[in-house]
Amino acid sequence: MKILFDIISLQNYHNGGEEYVRAILHDLLKKTGIELIGVYDSNFTFLDNDYEWLSSIMKLEDIRKSNISDIVNRENIDMFFIGIGQRYASYNLEGIKCQTICVIHDIGDIEYSTNKIHYLFNKSIKSFINLVVDYWAQKWNKSFSSRIRKPYGNLIKFILKSNVEIITVSKYTANSLYYYFPQLKDKYIKIFYPPIKKYSLKQKIEDKTLSEFLEDSRPYLLFLNYNRLNKNGQIIFKVFRRLKMDNSDFRLIVTGAKHTTVKNDILYLKYVSTSDIENLYQRAWALLYPSYTEGFGYPPIEAMKYSTPVIVSNVCSMPEILGKAPLYFSPFYENELYNCIKQLIANYDMYSKKAFEKVREIEILQNYGTTELISLICQNK
């Protein structure tokens, strides 16, 4: 069996989707009786030593030199796997007749543009001008919402084909697709939880600044991916300043900052190794996860496996995935986040126990979802 595998979703940047695709690739490499051929984009960069590794284990095809349909026909491909559907929205998807599996993790960009959440993002002069245009000319093809939706036209047309199966990572994402794209109403969308992330935890902290910060035994709150606007970092800093007015001993650690620095009991971290991230989860008093949009949401689960309580947004996929384990708050209400922290102070042991118990249930579903997806990819074997 020949599988055309999505390498494009491994290029350019690290994110949850990239890690998902990488995990699926590693599982497929353990299978016998299949031949993997990778499709990549020469306009994108490879991460780390990916090109050397991938080119040594499979034939690589450049999408800039051949259409996908040409690759499929020339290589007699049986199955085409797309790990992040949106990464293919701008490519020529015509004429692909082999069985295809397309994973769509979320459509957060449509959600925050439709619900005007992008109005809340930190503004530059340019973004302010764009917001004014959006407000007065929302149906104009140059508006933010129109620009976000346009690439989906090509993707939706493609996934409507009978030879294409759609996979999502939560019921929430599946129903969001049905809501925003009514033409999918007769298309069955399969829901498989994404693979469990498996990282090693070293006892020694690798980042020197982080190691020095942790020498102070005071508890810290953890917030990840400050550089991503949909993660809603502004509410964290507002509530943290309010907590300090209570003479709180809490400190705050933030990842995804432009520079690593310490200021006013806040540690801003630029790059964090996977081992240090695990240490951050394990040692945190609580993880704060105030996302506006989320298709699944890895970090709360990763923190909960260490019995670390989590305080998360009550929107999108979080209630579905996490159940009763966390404390929930509206990502639009600062006082509600403050209230959740106060509740956690009063009931810490209870939420710590609930976190650990819930994550075991989630991991069972993640293992099941991964097994089912691998079987689906190899269905013609």
C-alpha cells in the first residue's frame, strides 16, 4: 500500500497540529507493508533536521513542482493523508481520486472573526484601521471576515468529495464545521481524540533563568503561548495585578514571550524545552488557560496528568474534553477568573484529585482515537 503523507504540516513552525501530524507519522513508520511518500513545499522551511531525516526514510515530492493529483497518479497512491486541512486550502486540489483523509483540528479563525473576538486583540494603528473597515463594511471582500473565509471555499469543495473522509478532534469542532458550512450536512465527520504527547521529564531544569526563578518556593501560576492572540493573555496580566493587590505570594510564569526576562514577580520565557515545559506543568500551583477558541486543547490535559489544577475558559471544546475536572470562567470576565482562583485556594486538594482522575479517562480515548485513525489510514492494506 502506498500512502502520500502530509509533510507540509511539519514545516515552518512548531504547534499542536504539527506535533499531532508528527505522532501519526511515527506510528505509521512502525507499520509493515506500507510505503510512505511525503509531499512538502519548497517555499517553507524544515524544522530542525527534518529534511535529512525524512529524505532518508521516504521519497519526497515538492508540491511546487507537481500538482498533488499528478503525484498521486505517477506514484499509484492508495491513500492521501492530510494532517492539517487548512494548510492545503491554497493548493490545487482538483483531480485527486485516491482515498483521502483530511484532519481539521479547529476553525478558530472563523469563530473569532464571526464573533468579533478579534476586536479585543491588542491593536496597532494598522489593525485599528482594519477594524474600522470591518465594522463599516463587513461584507466587503477586503474585510477581515471575508479574507478569513475565502481560502475555505477551495478546502470545503475538496472535502465534500466522496473519496475524502473528514476527521476532527472533538464534537465541538465537528458541529462548528456543520454550523459554518451547511453544505456539509450530509457528510459524516469522524471524531478521534488526538494522540497523547509523550515527553521526557528531566529533573534538572535546562533554562538557567527558569532554574533561578524556581529557587524561590512561592507558588506560581502558569500561562502558555503568550505570543498567540487567541490565547487571551491580556486577561491573565490584569487579574495577576489584582491578585498582587491582595498581598498574594503568587508569581506568574509566561511562555511565548519575545524575550526571557523577570519583572514584578513575572517570568517571561521565550523558548522552553519540552522537558522544562513538563517541569513547569508539574511544579505549577495551577495552569491558567483563558483561550477564546480551542478545537481540543492539549495543555490542560498535560498539566492534569501531574495533578496540577487547571482554570480554563468555559467556551469551545474545553467543557466537552475536560468535564468537571477544572474550574471554568468566561474568557471575557476578569472578575470571574479572579473568583476561580479564590475558589481554588479554598478547595485545592479537591481540584487536584479531580484533575488526576479525569486525565486517565481522556488518555484512554486518545489511545483509542489514534488506533482508529491509523487503521483508517491503512484501511486498504
